[in-house]
Amino acid sequence: MTEPMASQATGLLLVGGHALMAVCAACYLAWWVIFFRPGIPKVTGALYSAGVVCIILTAIAGLAGAAMIGVGTARTSVPGVSPSGWWFALGAVALYALLAFVTSRLFGRPITTELLLFVAWAAVELACIITLGSAGGLSQAATIILTILVILAFAGMLITYLLYYQLAPLPSFIDGAIPLAAVGVLSVVLAACFGKFL
């Protein structure tokens, strides 16, 4: 990350990736509001089409954003200094398996896609932050603060995940929206942090 052009290209990947993650969260939240608001009739017509477009954009923006963040993270990695990306990938698989078991067997929570998304999001962001920190792209203080923010957000997501089926319709609707809003806000914060590379 010492060459200006390399730094700028990496900045574009990281900022662009997090901007797409914010778009992903916004579209996911819009889809959630369209289809899951309590007390509304079945969605049809133009609103239904808008909801379908939102979930398609969610998938496209999320996958593209994660890919850009992954490439940007790999470009900042310093051999022998930065942790291997495989540790984050393997850790995510192990954590997902553990949480799927604990939440379903001990808490009786049906396993849904959200758990996989939460774990994958946290793994991508922690890999990005810690790799940049180890390579000198982020100060030690910034690395620690951002790592704590991601961990706290992830912990909050798990709480909402466990509570969802135990709540009344309106609280469960709000509960389901909280992780989406959190990812959107954190994505904007991270995009701003990595904007220094532009």
C-alpha cells in the first residue's frame, strides 16, 4: 500500500465494496418493509414487482460488494505479517456450524439464511479491518475500534436472530430490520474510513 496508484486502486475497491454493501442493506431493508410489515394485505401488483427488484438488487450488490472488499483486502495483505484469509474463511465455517447447533438445539431457533449472512458479513469485515491494520493501512486505534464495532454489531445480530420468533408481529418486524440497518450504517462508516486511500 506504499505506491500511490496501488493505494488508490485499493481504496476504490474498499470504498466501492462498502458502498455496495450499504446499497445491499438498503435494498434488503426495502424488501423487508414491503413484504413483512405486520397487518397489511398480501402484496400484489407494482409493489410486489418493486419488492422482487429490491431482493434481486440485494443479492447483486451484496455479492459484488463482498467480492470487491475481498480483492481489496487481498491486495493489502503483507506476507509474513498479515493473517491468512483462509483463517477467516475456516473460522467462519466453524463459527456458523457452532452457532447453527447452539441456536437450534439449545434455543430451539429454526435455522434460517440470516445466520449464514451474519457470519459471512462479520468474517469479511474482520478480515478486511485486521488485514489493513496489520499492513499499516489503519492505525492501531482505528483497527481496534472498528473491530469492536463489528463484533458488537454481530453480537446484536445474534440477539435479534434468537428473539425473532419469540416476539409479537410488530416487535419481530422491527427486530428483523435492526441488523439490516446496522450493516448499512457500518458500511457507510467503513467506506468513509477507507476513503483516505482515494
